[in-house]
Amino acid sequence: MLFSGALTRFGWGPRGEDTLPFVPTRSELSEQITAPDAARFAQVGSTADGLIALRQQRKDKLQGDPLVKPLFQAEVATQLDALLLTNQPFRERLAWFWFTHFTVSLRQGGTRGIVGAYMREAIRPHITGKFSDLLLAVMRHPAMLMYLDNSSSIGPNSPAGLKRHRGLNENLARECLELHTLSPAGGYTQNDVTQFAAILTGWGVDMQAQQPGFSFHAKAHEPGPKTLMGKTFPDGEEGGLQALHFLGTHPATYRHIATQMVQHFIADTPDPADVTFVANVLHDTEGDLATASLALLDVPSKGNGGSKFRTPMDFAVAVMRALSLGQAETPSAPDDPRSAAHTLFGGFAFLGQPLWTAPLPNGWSDRAADWSAPADMMARADWAWRIAAHVKTGNPLDIAHHALGNTLRKPTIEAIKHAGARQDALTLLFTSPEFQRR
């Protein structure tokens, strides 16, 4: 038996029609990530489609994203529907966890038309595979290359650099070392950042190709071998491939991502024994993420540090799943402001965590201190009250028991029983202390 609340800690909260127990067995959670991804995404295109739309907008000098906006709206509709309806909530949480780890944001880089494809093409296929494969898929995806502007990074001694008098942009290299792989605890230096940036010169996006996408621009690549963390890598694209595999399988990387996983799933302040446990699993399996994810169920602390505080995204999804909002039979239309996906999208923004819009490359925080200010709690109450107004079916006490299981407290039950109206009862449920945690 797993620790209490495993269904919410490792998922997004139960839907009204869910049959999984509130404390599922290890095998039930394992099945969610070992079975093929059941999510299906309707009416969305590829990364190339998004880049073609962006290219045409730029060519025709169109204002207001008229070609990119429909692509983005379609991604929002189908991906948030999947979040609301998933019967693999552990897998779905892993997908969004790894998106945050490898954050791409709409705030820069012109990624609006491809950020959804980035999630579907670079993140989701690799969340239960090898970390090194996930890292490579991310680093070669146009969304990451555009977000961190690697196309502007040109080897000073390359033909393009000598002709245009341009130099390195270290953004991608620095964030990869600091956030995605080693972390500062890995002991890299500024010279390592510079050398890695030189290794990655030429990694960019060909916007003029018939099917635009990743391209290695040899004339922009800094010639000659480079040394990163004491290891020498060859010239050309192959040097980048080897360097990423080196970083993706480095012991410091395993410890860093183990820390991130434990912090997200177990406790804001990770128990060192838990981190070591997951890091050892990563090391022993050469970075197998499925095995490491399941190892979270067996960490020495067993989650005794308490449950995790729900971020705005967690909270909004949990509310809408508890109310069984969204229906597989009637998918959200991209341009329907009354659809479940649109409501959830608006909820993220209202609560302070707009979708795919993290302010910095380190992504959104999932620590309680960053989301539990009085104003944050008032916003949750306001949004929950408005959502509850539109739900006319289901007994609030039944919804409470199904959503919170054995974590539902007697004071919350009594408050719901004595609420003046159904809308008030649901609001009391969603603003209860126990509903704020997973």
C-alpha cells in the first residue's frame, strides 16, 4: 500500500467517474506509465506547420498572429482536454513536470505556433525512456532553439563569424548546464559554458526549408575540437551529440534531476535520502525515467514530510476534474470561450500561472511559499465560486468524499453540510485546507 493521497500526489485529482482507489496500488500506478500513452490530440499540426505559419506571417507582415493563433488555440483545446480527461494521471503529471524542467515560454522567441508541438513531439514521447534521449529531443527542437536564441550563436572563427563579425550566444549552453543537466553543484565553470556554447554553434532552425525545422549550419559552427568538463569533443554536429550524451548520463545530472523529481512529487525540501535513492536508480538504469518515476513510490521518507501544496495549475485542474467538467464525447472547440479547455486556460491565467508563459527558463515554481499568499488564496476562492455556479449536478458531499478520500476533514464535512447554497458548499470544499494539497 502506498502513502495516503497517492492518487492526487502522483496525478491531478480524481474525476467524478473515476474508479481508481484514492490510495492506488503500486501496480495500478505502474500501469499508467508502462502502458502506451493513451492521449490523443485532435486537429493539431506539426512543428513544421507552426513554422510555416510563422514564416508566412513574417513574409506578409501580418499583425495579430492571424495564422499562428488558430494553431495555438487548437493546441490549448486538445491538450487541456487531455489533462482534464486522462485516465493516466501519473503519466500526464510526468509530461507536465518534464515540460517545466525543459521550459519553453511564450514570453520570447516567437514560439506560440510550436510550443504545443514541442510538448507533443519532444517531451511526451520520452518521459518514460532514457533521460539522454529526452535531452537530445529537447535540444534539437525548434521551440527550445528559438526560445533561447541559439540561431544567433555563431562561432567567431567560423566562415559566418568571420564574414559577419558575430560571436557566441551562451543562453542555450548555460541553461542546459545550469537547469537541464548538471546544475551548479556539478562543478562546471564559465569556461565550460563557453566551450559548450561553441559545441552548439550551428544548431539552429531552417525557416526556408519546405518543411522547416532543426538544421545544422556548418558554416556557423566554430571549427576544431572543444573541451567540456575535462572531456574533448570533436568538430561538427557529432560533437554536440556526444556532448549531450555525456551530460545526459553524468552522475551530477542524475542527482540534479532526482532532486527535482523528489521536490515535485514528495516535498518542497527534499530529504537527502530520497534524492540519493532516486539518483542511484537513475545511475543503475542509465537514466531510465520510467524506473526512476516508479522509484518515487518507494522513497525512504514515504512522504512523511507532508503533502505538496497545489500550484494554480494543480488547483484548477483538480477542481474541474472533481466536477467532471469536460467530456470526451464533445471535445473543446478551439474558438469556444465556454468550452472546458478554455475555462481551464482562463483559470490558469486568473490564478497567476498562465499556460506556457513562465517568466524565466527555470519554469514555474512548485513550492508552497510561492503560491500561498493571502491574495493567492482569495483568487482561488473567487475562481472556485464562479466555477461552482455553472455545475448543477452532483451532491457536494459526494464530490468531496470522492475528491479527497481519507484526507477529507470533519470540519470541512460540517461546513459543507451547513452551507446556505450548493454553490457555497462547493466553494467551501475547494477552499478547504485539504483541497489545497496533493
